[in-house]
Amino acid sequence: MGVGGPERIDASNPEWLKGDSLPEGLRRIKLYESHGHQRNFLDCVKSRKPTIAPVETAHHSTLPGHLGLISMLVGRKVQWDPVKETIAGDAEASALLTRPYRAPWKLV
């Protein structure tokens, strides 16, 4: 099921396509009010409080865009394994999940 024409949005759960706001009782992460991520980050460095947007939330929010770009670059669909956080069965696409480090830096 999708929304729109040939460039439609698909979801495994059709309810997600309605665009309704998630009821407060179903939200897993409760956030406090913030008037800007940059200011919030600096305030949290000083106060040691968690930031309004947990790093895990930011990571999972950027994944669809990154995977869409990788799919576009390789010219085919990619299969994302959310448990392993890898692209399944596609070495070319998987290579685009990272980039070479500048010397002398390396990931060990």
C-alpha cells in the first residue's frame, strides 16, 4: 500500500501512512521542550543532562535517508537488516555505509 503516484511512500504497516500523530501513551521516548538542538546540546554539556534528541533516535531517524541514497547510488533496492544494522547480501551497497579513514586514523 502506498501514497501518491509512481514515487509513492510504502510502509509495512498501512496505519503508518495515515500521518496521524502518535498518542502520548504510545510514545516510547518522552522528550522535554527545547528551542533548538544546538542550544540544547551546549546546555546539556554544561548541565550533564541528556539531550532532547537521544543519539539512538538521531541514528534511527537518519537511516532511511542514508539507505535511500545508497539505493539510488547502486541503482537497486537494498535489504536492511535492522538487528545487525547491515545491508544484506550486497557488498557494493554495504561498502557505502562507511568511507575510508584519513591516515593515520583507523577503526580497530
